[in-house]
Amino acid sequence: MSNDALEPTAHGPEGERLQKVLARAGFGSRRACDDLIASGRVRVDGALAVLGQRVRDGTQRVEVDGVPVPTAPDLVYYLLNKPHGVITSASDPEGRPTVVELVPKTPRVFPVGRLDMATEGLLVLTNDGDLAFALAHPSHGVDKEYLVELEGEPSPGALRSLRQGVELDDGVTAAARVGVVGPGVIRLVIHEGRNRQVRRMCEAVGHRVRRLVRTRIGSISDPSLGPGSWRTLSPAEVRSLAVAAHRAQPPEGG
């Protein structure tokens, strides 16, 4: 009989073994997770974790190297390639198609951030509220990369303005990374999340957007994912998003 058969259930009052939680979150085998705990890199509710410790699902904060780790066993993370004409919402009073209709109905998930109806590309949907907040909060600034097809050919001055920041009605944008892909097509990387930001930035330098596709969120990209298709993010990918959000946060009191 395995040792697990003698342990209380994960939903019992004592919770679930910490190394099992870490293994589920993508930190390797339970032996590797034991080594992680023994090295002093894991904390539970701010206190240094110890070998054999148990944690209660969703009620205790687990961190590795200062980055939160999801503890609830029923969390799901989807990567969707949003097609043109689909609303980034859980429902729409006008009856238009929504992104949640393109992924499994249960458990219920919600989109992280927004892509406008005409914008295509990658979108994360999850029921992990903590990660969703970290990714979507403007101050956390996770990189988002877009392919942008413009009306007209941007001048060196227009590209320089995009890189340095442009004046919008809600303030000057942060510096962006911009590269020319082809005639009238640029690759734009921003870390803010203002409404219709990429379109407004391009219009501010004199170019309307013909087509806009988000190709990367943090380190997550998937050129093989077709429009309207989705897949589950791996634990390592979820971890990379959490690390990106954590590293982008400003220091406390800053």
C-alpha cells in the first residue's frame, strides 16, 4: 500500500502535503519538491516551509522564491486564439459570440484582460482569480506582443515615437519595443493594458490599423494554435506567467 493511501484527503482539515501541491504546480517530482523545501525556497503564509508540512486548498498562500503558487486542485488555465468578431466577455446582451463559448463550459472561467472585437490572437482564460489579477493589473506590466498591419508605411519618426511613448487622451504611453516585419507591418511589444491601446498608439502617429493580432503573452506563444482553437496551459507555462507578473510588480511603497 502506498503512503498516499494512509494520508488524509486533500480536502480534509489537515490539508494536502506541500510537496504534492508543488508537484502539481509543475515543480517536478515529489523528491525534487522535497529538495526545494529543504533548500529554504518555499514559504507558506510568509513562514519558511518545512518537510512534511500540509496546506489547505485555496486558503493558504504558498510561494516559491517569492512567487505565489496555485494551491487549489480544480484550477484550470486555457490559452485561446481569439478569432475576429468574438467578444472578450462571459456574456453579451446583443447575443454576439463570446470567448467563453469557445472553451469548456465547466469549470466556469473568465478572460484575463481584453481584446476588442476586431482584434485576434492569444488570450488566457482561467478560474484562478489571483493569477488573473496579477496578469491584468496595469502596474504589473506583463509583456504583450502584437503583429500590426497598418494603413500606409510608418516613417522612421513614427516608429521612434512609438518606441519613446505617444500622447493619448489618458496620458503618455510607456516606451514600446517596435520592429518592422514587412511593408506596412510592425511587431509591437507593450506592457500596459489600456483600452484599445495599440490601435490608439498607431492612430496617434498617423496610421490606422488594418489588422491586429496578439502573438505573445509574457513568454507564452503558440503559432500552431489556429483561430478559435484552445489548449490547456502546462504547469510550467502557468508558472512562467506568475513569475512574469511578479517580476513586473513595482516594489512596495514605490
